[in-house]
Amino acid sequence: MAAAAAARRLCHAAAQPPPLKKLALHAPKSVEVEFADGNSFHLSAEFLRVYSPAADSKIRSIAGEKVIFGRRHVGIMSAESIGNYGVRILFDDLHKTGIFTWDYLHHLGSNKFSLSRNYIKTLRKHGLSRDPQRRK
């Protein structure tokens, strides 16, 4: 029993992403993160806004599925370090409540293409667009 618990802890520890080495804000378009293992990810403002870890009043819930749309042209205004574990990003749609931990940024970067593909599929499924709605 103790061996199984130790193996689970070892697997969990091995699954931990490497430490963050560099974060560069390329406002308003993107953030670049580099990790100690040499992996580097370029994450667009739209991608980060859509996958913000915060609950947000601008999320539409469709059939129980949370969908953020119309963020193709969102920009990053600033970023604020939160301790030694993450960053809060202020977007130009005034969304600022999500804290992106280093682990979460690694997850987003590592899964960027599948997450982006799923996002586009979800928009299509609900007849929504990445483009902002036109004002009347």
C-alpha cells in the first residue's frame, strides 16, 4: 500500500512542469514564456483571454458549455506578477481577474494546438465567431 502511494507521488512529481525561466510581454498581441527544459511558447492575447482561468460575466453558457467568443482582436494592456507562481493579465476588454500560474501557462503552451482546435470547433458548433459582434 505504501509503495503504491509512493509511486503515485513520484508520478505526480514527474508530471510537474519545469520552472519558468522567462516571461516576456509583447503587448498588445502576445506573451512568450520559456521554461527551464527549453520549451518556449508564444501565446496570443486571444488564446489567453479565451482560456483565462477566471470566472467571467462575459462568458456565454450554451447547453451547459462555457463559450467565450468575439475576442479575435483583444489586446493585452499589462501584466502584474503574482508572487513567484503566476501573472495577472489585464486585457483591453477590461478582463483582469484571471491569474495564470506557471503550471497553467505550461499546460496552455503544451496543448496550444488541440485547445485552439477545440475552441474553433465549439464556436462553429454554436454558430459563434472569433470576431466581435457589430454594434447596432
